Amino acid sequence: MLCSFYFLLFTFPAQAARLQSWRLSPAQNQLEFSTDDGVQPKAQLLNDPTRLVIDLPGVTFGRPQVTESYNGGVRSIRVGQFDRQTTRIVVEYAPGYTVDPSRIQFQGRTANQWSVQLPTPTFSGVATPPVTQPPITQPPTAQPPISQLPPTSTGRTFVQSLQATGDGLFLRTTGATPQVRSLRSNDRRQMIIDIFGATLSPNLFPRDLPVNVSGVSRAQISQFTPDSVRLTLTLSPQSADWRASASPSGGLIVLPQAVGSTPITSSPVTQPPVTQPPASQTAIVQSVELDANRQLIIRGNQPLSYTTGWDRATGSYRVLIRSARTDQSFRGPQLPAGSSILQARVRQDGNDLALLFLPAANVQFGDIVQTSPQQLILPVRRGLFPITPPTTNPPTTPPITPSPIPVPPTTNPRPVPPRVPNGRLVVVIDPGHGGPDPGAVGIRGIQEKEIVLDISRRVQANLERGGVQVVMTRNADTDLDLQPRVDIAQRANATAFVSIHANAISMSRPDVNGLETYYFQSGLELARTIHRNVLQGTGVQDRGVRSARFFVLRRTSMPSVLVEVGFVTGRTDATRLAESSYRQRMADSIARGVLEYLGNRGSR
């Protein structure tokens, strides 16, 4: 229900722009956001629940929706692309809370910097009466008999978000693994994917998503029945059927059937018919074997041309064999318990054959060696060599004009300490955020998730050269909740846990810069050692070592720290963090601190 209040804001010319940053401070009841060009916001107050909706016409967001949750009167803030031309910011209040719209004040500092002063929310004691929503028109699809429906799961799935990817859709879920059913309408213009035993998150937004992927123009998601969620795809009659499958990292991947994948098994597999080039031009991949030397051997009947990389849709390492296929005699690898490969799959991508390998924790792939024209060897090791999995769309950080960086005195340089004492020393490195969660977004759009992943990979390489086994909670631009990060550290029985983040404050405070290091209980010595080494190695401003009850610190049983390497909203820090050479210095300093701590620990 739309309230009668509509806010008339300053009328700056609306131009094509991009949302650069936003920040909500519930304690100060203030929202700030900025764009790289002028914008004329439009705002409205809605009921059930109470929420302030701010539309930014002519502004693009350029990434999946971001949701930040809070405690108290403000439940969350959501930022996403409402339609092709509008970015939407939604401040949602907890049930039962209301605000006085006459006290909401917008201030346009410039045409592209806005501040919104929010009134203190008041609790009315009861939630706003429910609003009758118009029914969502469902496609004319023949429903199967009740006996054909999947049984109700004892667990429950919660659908948290829907986003378009480069080749399909991704639904982020929590809870039980969902059961799904896919149906095509009689006129072939709609694809129905029902998720059983599922509940749609009230924070999921948008629910009607414009898409331009493989013939799909629109994706709508709704709570179809109290016990099922329905995803409706509007598509061209000529496009392929779509299927949903569970993602190894959690959630559902929705892809056209033509690019679906089937497991690689050790016995012959009957492949679906695929239009192939003439046999003389098509290689037959005969087998994939994981040998005793922990290397994957790929054999074909003629010379194999290949490329490698990471498959964003499945989170697997992909070996793409050009102009190739398998036949009925194809043999896949044996994957025993404790194998370095959790799953092996084969997928026909048009005329090319994709071999997909999902690694176990801390397993890395080396460079392929072509021992003969018909044979490829892919080394598989546990923490013996660094890798850099590329993202599908490599992050492009707009250049920041560097300013002179004060370099600390180098009269007594601090070399990396020698190898730590013998023994099983495992350090978990935790790059913050990732996937649809960019973390803090700062000057000229630099994103925390990209900065900290790069630094973390460099820390990993340094530690491994120092003789330490490293486990990364994520080694690509993937989404990971807090509990799985803790679980990884606990399963590894880690000696130390280091979470790496970047800080942020209002874009109007570029003067705030510096290093902060947090610990909880047993992590004080580790925090002090890392903090001191980073100060000496980078010359960054000192904002102190502090105790905090961050989830990943208090839920891990080993000494744990969280390092905020600088402010992406700070004039000095943002400039430095955008430079590869500075990120290397930061990583060297963090690794030096960890190694010093481990060396001192071993000498006691």
C-alpha cells in the first residue's frame, strides 16, 4: 500500500550515472549515497512493513542486489537494480515500527552526493495491517497429478536472492537442499521451476527481474503455495528448456539444458545426441584418470587443443577441449574417499567438451602439461603451488590518480623470517565478503571483496614459501556465509585464523584512513604482531589494535584476528589499495607478522 506521502526533492538534471557508494548509520538515523554524475532521487514511504523506497532514475548499479541487515528499528537496507534505468535503495523497518514521513529530510550536497536524515523509528506495538497484494498471473501449465509431486522435505529451504549471471540465473538458498521440478508451458513461452519445501525471504528484491540470457527476457519469483516457491521464466519458443540444479557452494544454478552437465563416471556413459562437426575434425576424449601421483591424465584419439579456467556457474576448474566429444566407451576417474577431487563432470558446450573438476579444500591445480598431442596432464596438489583462479568478468578498478606515498625508513629492513619450526602448522586465510556481496564500496567504485582477495592470495603465497600450510576460505569471487568460514577453520584444526577486510566510512570523510586490527580473547598476541609488522612495512596510519566480538573471531577456537587493511573511502588508503605494488607490501607485512608469531610460538 502506498502512503499518501511523496517526497519532492531538489531538481538536479537526471543524467546517466552509476551508484558509487552508500552507507546507512542506524545509530545516527542517516543514509548517505553518491553517484558519479548528477541524479534526481524520488522517494516514497510504503507499508507492510514500513519501508522508505528511494529510486535513482538514470542510475545503474552494475552488480547483484546487496542486502545489509541490522538489529533494532531498522531491519535492513537493500540496494539493487529495479529496472534497466533505475537503481533502488530500500530502507526497511522491523515489524511494528513506523516513522513520521514529515521528518524525513533529503539534502543534496551536490548533484551527485545526497544525505537523508531519517526520524527515529517508533514502535506502535503491532505490525502494520497486511496489504492485499495483486495475484501473480501464472502461466497456463498443466499440473501433474499429486502422486507425481516430490514428497515434502523434512527440512526447509529459504530462498534468499535471485540474480542473473552471464549464462543463467542463481538462487541463493539456506537451509535444506531444495527439491525442484521443471515444466514448460504448452506454447513454449514460459518455463516453470517449482522449489518444494521452500519459503521466499521477505527481503528478496527484486522479484521481477529483467533478463537477457539465452532467449529469456524475464524472471519472476513468488511464494506459489505455502510450501513451494515458483520461478517463472518468460522466453522465446525456440529457446532450450531450463533446469535447476544444486550448486556445490549452496543455492540453485538455473541454466539452459543445452549447457547442463552430467557426472563423469568410471563406467561407460550414454551421452545425449549432440550435433558434431565431421568426425575427421572432432577429437574423442577417451578417458580421464586420477593416478597415484595425484595428477589428472586426459587422453584422446587425436591431438587435443584446450583452454583452462574456472567455471563460474559450478565453482569447478574447467578444462575445455576444443572440437571434442566423448563416446560410449568413455571412462572417468575413480574418486575414493579423501580424494583431492570431490566431483568430476563432463559437459558438452556446443562443439567443445568441458571437463569440470571440483577440488577439495586447499587443493590447487597446476599448469597443464601436454606430454603428447593426444595426452594432457593436469597436476593436482594440496597447497604446494599458488594459483590465481580468474573471474568470468575480471574486476576493472577505475584508475585512481596516485599521490606520493611516504615510505618508512629502510635502514633496518625486516626480512621475512626463516621457515617456521617443523610440525603441522596450518593458517586459515579468510578474504572477507565475495560473490554478490561486494563488502565496502569506496572511491571510484573500488570494492572490498576484490582488494582483500588479491591481498589474501599474496599472503598465502608468502606463507607457503615459509613452510606453512594455508587453507583459504575462498580463492575466487564466490559467496560464503560466516558459519562456513568458521567451519573451514575448525575442520582444518588451524593454528591461527586471519580474516582480511577493508574498512569504510562516509564518502564525505576521505580524511579517515588507517589500519585497524581486531582480536578476541586468545588472539591478542597475533593481532599485535601482525599490526606492528604492517605499520613498519607499509607506513599506513595507525588506528590501533582492538578487541571485538566479530562472529568469525568468537566462534573459532584458535587465535584469530581480523585485519582492516585500510579505508576504501579514505583518500590516502584508496589510492594505495588500488596499486598492485602496495597490496604486495601489505601482504608481505601480514605474512611476516604471522610467521613471526608462529616462530615465537614454536620457541616457547
